[in-house]
Amino acid sequence: MACRVHEVHAAATEEALARVPRGEAADVDAAVNAARAAFTDPTWAEMSPDRRGRILNQIADVIEEHADELATIDSVNMGAPRMLTAHMLAEASEVFRYYAGWPTKLSGVCVPAGKDRMAYTRKGPSVSSASSGAGTVRWANCPASSPRPWPPVTPSCSSRPRPPR
């Protein structure tokens, strides 16, 4: 059986860019089976939070390293302005970096820290210095003193929802 192909065209010029194999029902079944296997495989869940964070940061590194090439490909393929596709890639990298920080900062009583370590979280103030009668108290979980994990809301092309303030 011959492999059917799909021709990919530049959105702006309709110039042929590539010929790629068309997905058949068997390809969809294989993709679903691979996704199911990855979901049930304990490798990611049993991996240390530090390692999961490093992997997500490595993905962001690769996006940033190839951002110019990827933005050009997206621009030609979608017909979108180059400035927009560059912005979209920067956003994608930021998303991976944002989520790379979460495996080691999950809230709750006990934070998984690997097989040979233990870590826990505690809600409450942390005293950074103290002197007789006038200690300086920094509230570790107070929104006013914590840096925001996202930039200030400004008009942009991004449709990514921002958390409420």
C-alpha cells in the first residue's frame, strides 16, 4: 500500500513547502496507544521533582535556541506576521519555564523531593531578623511581598489567560 501524502503550502504565496505523509486510522490508533502508555507509565511520576523541572527548562532552552528558525517556519506556514510568531515562541518558552518551577513548589504538607530527601511546606510568617522588641517579619505567603510569576498585564497579542490579581 502506497503512503498517501499531503502537500503543505505557504499561506501567503501558496508555494509548495513540503510533502508530508497523511495520517490514516492506523496512525491515529498508534498515537492514542502511545499517549495511553505514556500516561500510565510511572517514569514521569516517580521522577524527582528537580529532574522534571530540569527537563521542562531544557525544552524552553531548545525553543529559545531555535526561536528565529521556528518563528520563520511558523510565519511562512501560517501566513502570520513574523513579529507575531516570534512573540508566540517567546510565550511558549515562558510557559515551559513557569511550569518547570512548579514540581518543587507544590502546596500541601509534604512536597516530594526525591527518594533520598524530604521537604515540607508550612504556611505562616518567616522571621528574617529579630531584635529586642522590633523584629522584621516577612510574610512568606503574602501576595503583596511575593514576586509575581507573570509579567504585568499589558496590551499584547497573547490570548493566554492571566491569573487574577
